Amino acid sequence: MKRFWVFAILLFTIFTLFAEDENSLDENACDYARQAKNIEVWQKYLEKFPEGKCAFEAETEIERLKNENQAPEKPAETPAEEEKYEKEPTYIVLTQEPVVYYRPYKTAGISLLVVGLAADVAGGITYYTGRFKDDSKMMLGGLITSIVGVPLWITGAVLLGIRRPLPDQKVELNSFSVAPTKGGAYASLGFHF
């Protein structure tokens, strides 16, 4: 029966560590929508998370972006006045990808989980073997081995659950824009490193 409970607790721990919870998905989608600053992205966020933590912000951002995109009504100008003004510059902006996470202690966590589980299984076998042989030293050794195994797989589960953002290891193009002017054009590049 002890083996069953140890196995059940181990499975529960693994499933809770590897499950992507709704809050982290909501948080990642909200961060991505903030960076994108696009109506379509905010609308997709609202479709996926109608009651999410950024739902109110999404609604206000959609309204703000719609108001910015609407051109204010101007009185009709004469052709001479129209020539005075240059055309609005055209901007091309490339957005950044969402944050990618990795598990830096994955190998150590899995190793400790396996060693802890093996210690618990070996301790259980030793304990029950000592019990059937009426050997108190063997029972004590099995009990101590099982007690030592529990902190090992708990520590392994904690190490396995630690996530960190993937460090930027190369220079990335963050933005690129071109603005035509009367005498030529202005261009700008933005890098992220």
C-alpha cells in the first residue's frame, strides 16, 4: 500500500509541475499583446481569455487603437493647400517574439526524482523483507532509506519546476522603419541585444 501512495504522490507531483496552468498562459498572452500594440492581437486575446487579468486593458486598448486609426475630419482644402503638406510617412514595424522559457535545472531535477524514487522503492523492499524475516536491523535500514528518499524526490520536483526566460544570445532586429520625405527618405533600424 505504501508503494501505491508513493507512486500516486510522484505522479501527482509530475503532473502539477508539467501542466501549463491557465494563469501563465494568460500572463504570456497579455505580455505579447502589450508588445504587439495591435487591435487584432488584443481581440484574439479577448476571444481566448474573456475573463483574463488583462480583459479590461484589452477593451480599452482596442478602443484607443480604433480612435487613433480614425482620421479626424478636415474641411476640404484647395489643391494648392494640399500640395503644401507632405504625405504621412509610412512606417514598417517588426514586432518581437513572445518570451520563451527554459528549465535550467531539468537534468538535476530528473536525476534527484529518479534517485529519490529508487531509494524509496529499495527502502520499502528492504523494510518488508526485514519484516518477513523478523530482522529489526533490516527494517530500520529500509525505513531510513525510505526517509532519505523522500527529500530527494521533493527537491528534484522543486528543481524541475524552476523556469527562467531564455537569455538573448544574439543580436536581433527589433524594428525597421522607412519614412519618405520631400528630398529622399529616412530609415531607421532598431536592434535588441
